[in-house]
Amino acid sequence: MTPCSGSSGCCSWTGPVGLDIAGTGGQAYRLYQAAFDRTRTWRPGLLDHGARQGETLVHVANGFLGSAEFAAQYGANPTNEQYVQALYQNVLHREPDAAGYDY
């Protein structure tokens, strides 16, 4: 494992383990895992690049949702219900509970 090579909240990681828990790089990493149910193919600095360029996490997430990989995995236009169920599986590895799903 190699530590990050940056000094700000957005690090360019030089290894496959991200320890940037609270920064935009770590948040973008977790968004990726939630969207695709896997860690990303590693290219140092790629995932947090947009966030470092001033893009919001919403913009980064929308990029994931508009990707060919997302369409291949969930279909071109999944319903909100289908996507919420997929997020529960991807993040929590279980079906949604009624209260959480209704929220």
C-alpha cells in the first residue's frame, strides 16, 4: 500500500486502497462502488479528477449514471424503484426494509 501523494482533501492515490474517507476523492470512490457494485479499475487520480476540477459530487454521480457501464448493468432507463433496490444490494448486500425503502 502506498499513501496518497497529495496534501489536500483530494488525493491522487498511488495504490489501490483509498484512505480519503471524508474528502471528495473518498466520497467519489464510494459513489462509484454504490453505482457499479465493484471497486473501479485502478487509474490513479482519475476518480477524484473531476472533483478537483470543481465538479460537485452530484455531477460526478450523474456521470456514473450516464455511463455505458451503468446502462449495460441496469438498463437504459431503470425506474427509481429498481435503482433503489440495486443500491441496497450494492451497498448493504440485502433487500431494502420497508421503512428504508419508503423513505
